[in-house]
Amino acid sequence: MVFDSQPLDGQVAIVTGASSGIGAATAEALAEAGASVAVAARREERLAAVAERIEADGGEALVVPTDVTEESDVEHLIETTTAELGGLDVLVNNAGVMLLEAVADADTDDWRQMVEVNLLGPMTAMQTALPIMQESGGGHIVNVSSVAGRQATATASGYNATKFGINGFTEAFRQEVTDHGVRTTLIEPGLVDTELQEHIPDEELQAETEEWVASLEALTPEDIARSIRFAVTQPAHVSVNELMIRPTQQEM
């Protein structure tokens, strides 16, 4: 069997949260597979660096600064990508925040931020992208969730709520679009060595998480990017609905 080295040739992808970590690695992986990629996040300078790497390797990248908590930004991202790159075939909702706190001590603004970034942002993007994909006869939406969307943990209640939420929304959406050729994939990583844990507001929990990362061989952003590339490069009749990916040494 011969595998196509550029299975996404001629396709257009959007990756949110593409300024670093899983998003940046995924944008580069999809570009390597032949897709033209719109990279979206708030940090424009970081996006420009990702785009430069893609273009240096012969790919095509479009920088679209985006705050996924702003509905108008999400709509602009999808409209701009479609207009400038010629369509939309793959949408990777990767932007996320993990603000771990015990319920008794939690700042409700942190809960609100996680709901807006981790849940409402992808929901808005999916709703906006759907008519474009329906009109073109198909597409693929990838939502980066977490093991935390399958297993609740003390001090992660708000984060758990958003990840359980995106899991449920994605499955309901999948059932609605099966007749439109639109596929969905949930990516549920375990421990990945990214800057996500650096934003934990509880200093003790942040230190514990960083110690956990250092205690085992954590996943890399490239590990998750390969998994996303695998899912979106399957034949059109194959829908990889869920991939849970843990480090071999991770117990929970």
C-alpha cells in the first residue's frame, strides 16, 4: 500500500490557538500534508513566526489574529479564510485555557473565561463553518478536548465542566451532520508538555502540575499534531470520532 505524502493537497484548514504548543504543531503538520493553513490566536507575533516556518517549508499560511471569545472575531476568521484561501475543509478548535482551582476558592471570572474559550468559542466556530462545509459537500471539524472531558478530578471542576461540555456538543453535532459529509473528531490528550499549566492561578496547584510533568515522559505537541493529521487524512467514508492519547506512564 502506498500512502500519499500530501493527502491534504488543495485543502484549506483553520487552526485556533495556533501561536504555540499543540496549535502551532498542528498547523505545521497540516501544512506539511499539503493544506493551506490559517493560523489564529491573539498573539500576532507568535502567529507570524508559525507562518514563517510553514512558508519556509514551501507551504501556504494565513495569519488571522483572533480572540475566540469574541463572536465577531470567529466569524471574521472563517470569512477571511474562505475568501483568501478559497474554502474551508478542516477546522481545528484547539484554543483553550486550564485555570485549575478548588470550587471553594475559585474566581468565577476564571470559570467564565474557560467557558468562553473552551466551549463557546468552538461552538460558535462550528456553527459558522457548517454552512460553508455543507455547501462544498463535506468537511472535518476537530475539537481538542482532554482526558478531563471523560474523567472529573478534584480542583479541576470548572475545566472538567468545559471539556465534558465540548464532548457532548461534538457528539450531538456529529449526529446532526452525518448526511452532509461533515466529520467530527474529538482529541482527548492526557498530560502534554505545553504552556497550558503556566496559567494555573493557584500557585500550589501550578507547582504540583509542573512537578507531575517533570516526573514522567509527557506527550509533546507534535504527538498530538500527528494524531490530528491521522484523523483528518482518512478516506471520506472513515470518521475517526475520538482519540484519547495519554503518555504511556500516565495512570489517570
